[in-house]
Amino acid sequence: MSRTDGVQDHEAGFRIRRIFKRIKHRYGSVPLSARIRALDFELLQLSEKMNVHTARSGSVAPKLKELAQLKVAVMVGCPF
């Protein structure tokens, strides 16, 4: 059980539901991290803009993206 469940679908306003729809389209479901960021709409909006920008093809080489993700996971102690 997590400390917070974040914003659930039935609690989300129109703008948050639109962002959740884009996230769900990209990942298949809305992860808990996005639901927690939705507690602060501005944070959710800015993180979504950052994700869209970095996921755009051609902005960063795919191998470099993968290496950066792996390095960050090691730095924060991610178990998977």
C-alpha cells in the first residue's frame, strides 16, 4: 500500500483527464507517479511537456536515452 494513491480518474478534472488520456495512450495505463504528480496540476503539465519533448525522435539518440535512464535508475537505487 502506498502512502498516497494520487488523483483517481473519478476525481480528475477536465485538464487532468486530457493529460491522463495521452499518458494512457502512450503507456497503456496511467502510472502511480503520474497520478501523484496530478496532485499539483502545474507539475503534471510541465513533466508531460518534458516527456513529450525528450521522447520526440531525433532530439536525442535512442541508445543515449536508454543509457541515461539506466544511469538515473542506478543513482536513485531503483530495484528494477
